[in-house]
Amino acid sequence: GQLAVFSREDADALLAKVATALRPGGRACVELLDQERIDKKQSTWWYTDDSGLWGEAPFLHLGERQWDAEAAMSLERFYVIHLETGVFDEVLLCDQSYAAQDMVAKMERAGFAGADVYPAWDGLALKDAQEWVVFVASKGEHA
């Protein structure tokens, strides 16, 4: 789902580079959160821990999420205070969301011959499969 952290323009450029780099008949797989299942509620939270994503020393994590319906994008802001040093970090994460037909069109504009869409990982027994849509884009045989 990390294609979603790029701006729409950067995602276009990245997909075009992938399409160019593939041999004829090659495929690229992209996993994105299902736009219909994305958490669109505004929320805030906090927690402390002795180690984890933010380091191997105690920290306080403060977070907030906002949904921008017009941009079809979530914005998450993480504030982390490292408790042993007092160092303060701010991390901003924007996730674009795409309707399936929009992503297929984006892939075709990037140079792929087409893309197959697999909602919920096409039924694979994965814990959170329902949250995802997988796109397998193919480069034409004569590209």
C-alpha cells in the first residue's frame, strides 16, 4: 500500500518508470487499501511504550487522523516525545486513496496494457485481506 504515500503526480511518474522498466509481457503488482473501507473518521490517540516503531527507548506517541474527502486522502500526524532525551519528532503521513477503476486508468496511462483487479486479495486467507485491493498490471507483449 505504499504507492499511496506518494502524491498523485509522483505515483503517475513512478508507475510510468515501472512500465518502462518491465520487459514486454512483464507484470507489476500494487496493493492499495480499499477506498470504500478506509477509516474516514477524524480521530486522536496516544500511547506509551518502552520500544517499538519509534525507537528502542521509552517514548510517548500522540497521533491524529483527518480525512479530506475532496482530495480522497487521509492525513495522519504523529508526535513522538523520546522520554529519555526529550527529543521531539513530528511525522506527517498522507495516504492517497483510489477507486479501483481510477487506478486501472492510471496504470493504463502509465503505459501498461491493462490491469486485473483483485478485491480482498482474491479470497486469500489473510488476516486483513478485506481491507485491500490488489492490482496486477501487465505490459503489452509488443511494448
